Amino acid sequence: MGQFGNCVRGGRRYGQHIGIISDRMGELNELLREPPIVGLSVEPTLGMSVVSLLALCNLGYLARLAGDLDQARTPLDEAVSIFRVLGARDGESMALNHLGCLHRVRAEFAEGRDMLEQSLRIRHEIGDRRAIGLTLGNLGVLTAAEGDVERGVALLEQALAGFRETEDVPGRVGFTLTTASVYANAGDYDAARRLLPNALLESRHIPGNHRATAWGHVLLSEVFSRLGQPDEAVRALARAGDQFRALGAIDRVEPGLSTR
């Protein structure tokens, strides 16, 4: 969801604590899993197997979440180049999608938009509606981070409409949480509050989505705090803590979040 905290967007400064939560949540939509790469042999090609190419993308993603933004770019650039040589358009689009998110986190919005738009064009050519929704939503997050929250939310709603049409529950729920985070970053806590509870109820039942659900409860806690509902904030934060402990996760809630 990007690093909005302490960054000026469109003449305003986003809340530090909301930004911290968004950073920790990472790209919830990317946790939905990218579509499989098709059209490539599982045998080593150009010295690399499909598994190795996917590992390059994952290395870039993990480095970005760890905050090592310089290290994150190298494997992603390499993956894009190799996928292009192989003519693997779906693989190329996936790596470009990750690169676009990386540029957004670095506040390199023009570069990020270019990468995401390239990814989106390829995904339209392929016709994979889930992949289209993932990149469209990422464009929405970038657009909101750049300062145009209204347009960003419109792109997210467009992605959500596609997930509803295809009955893609993980996609719909993941981008609902993402949209709530965008609203919270923009200071519209009422809008975030309306979206979060039902999405979190569904999120907890999606396999592999438990960490995202935990951070979603941290976000809900902060939203309650901003709305002057401290008791609800404490309860939401306690649920997040229970979920992190159940996961054995190393994530920790920053001191002061949702407890003011």
C-alpha cells in the first residue's frame, strides 16, 4: 500500500501512524498470489528455470517490504529482461507490476506509472482478468499516493468491479482492504471504517491471508482511534495481537498506535 507516512501528497501531509501501518501491511493485493507463468518450460532456460525467475520477483518483493529499496530493483530488472528475451509476456507483466510498486514506494511516480501501464497493456493482451485487476488496483494506489485520491479510488473501484464480476473473493476482499487504507491515508476515516469490518470478517477465512488480516485489524484500530472510539480501538488492536501471535509472526505493532 505504499509509504505514505511523512510524505507530502498533493499539498498535504499524510498521518505518520497510518503511513506506518500501510507500510507494514505491504501490498495486500500482491499477497493474493500472481497468476502462474505459462508458456515456459520447467527446464532451465538461459541458465534459469521458471522457479528461479519467480524467485527473482519474490526477492525483489521481499527486499522492498524489508525497506531495502535499492536491492529490490536489481532482481526485478533482471527478471523483466529475461522474460522479454524468452517472450514470456505474462512473466514480464508480473515483474513490471512489482517494479511499478517499487517505484511508487520510492515516490518515483512517473516511473511507477510507466511500469504499471506497461504491465496493464500486456495483461489486457493476455486477457487474464485477475492480473488486470491486480495492476489496475496498483495504479489506483499510486495515483492516490501521488495526490489524486479521488481518481485513485475510482481505479480501485474499477478493479473491485472486475473481481465482483468474476466472483474472485480474495481479489475483492484484498482490494477492499487496500481501498480502506487509501481512505485512511487521505484522512477519510469514516469511509475506511465503513469498509473494514466486513472485509476483515471475510479476510480471516482466505487461506494465506492471515498476516494481511492482522495488519488490517491494526489499521481498523487506528481508524477507531482517529474517530474518538478508544474502546473499539483497543479491541481491534487486541485482535491483531492475537492473530500475530497465532502466526508466530515477527511483525510488531509500533508503540503508540491505536492506543492514544
